[in-house]
Amino acid sequence: MVHSGEQAARAFHELPEAGAQPNHSDCSAAYHFLGTRWNLQIISALLDGYTRFTEIALLLNLNSRILAERLKHLEIEGIVIRQVRNQIPVRIDYELTAKGQALREVVSEIQKWAMHAGGPEAMEVIGEKNGGRHAEREILQIG
């Protein structure tokens, strides 16, 4: 069964109880969510401690319109919380919810796979490009 974006989002929102066996529909919704462009990169940046809109945009080399759209979608999905800090100038931070934090292991395993699939040569080139920082994320963007 193929889900539309709306159907996949609805199915992803309705997570099964602990111990329940996943079915094809559950997995399809998760695959759709994980495969949506920029979702994993944004979640990975938040897991790494980047919380400000501009930090995330610069890290991912992502334009403001697309980042705002993706963050809003992640907020609707219950993955991200938008925090407005009452200071001058106003500061807006993004944080992962418990549901977002639950993706830590998924992101970690994908990064491990990317390092293995990319090989040490790819890691060295990317590491030099970024001064050694966030090399795994760069491989995910290349692939």
C-alpha cells in the first residue's frame, strides 16, 4: 500500500503500543517520514546540540524558506518544539521532543552505515572539508 504524504503523516502520528508487532502500514509511514528531504539532517543537527534557526541553516546549507517549512512540519509531527525566548533580541530555539529524541539510535545507525558505505577515503575528504566536524552528516547529503 502506498501512502500519500498526509496518510503517512497520520499513520506516523498514531504510533502502536509498546510490544505491538509493526505491520507494513506502520513501516511505510515511518519510511516516508524518514525519507522526507531534510528531516534526518535537521534531527541530526538538533541531536548534535544545534538549536538556533541560523545555526541549522548554515550547517546544512539550507535556505530559510525550506528550513522553516521543514521545522514547522516536524513541529506538527511532534518531533520538534519551537521555543521563543523572551529576551532582546527575541531568540527562537528548536528542541527535540521525547518522540524526536527516540530517533537518536536511528540517526546513529544511519551515520554508521554511511561511514561504512562511504569508506575511509570519503571520510577523510569530508573531514578535511569540515575541519573534521559533522563528517557523517555530509556523507548523508552526498548520497
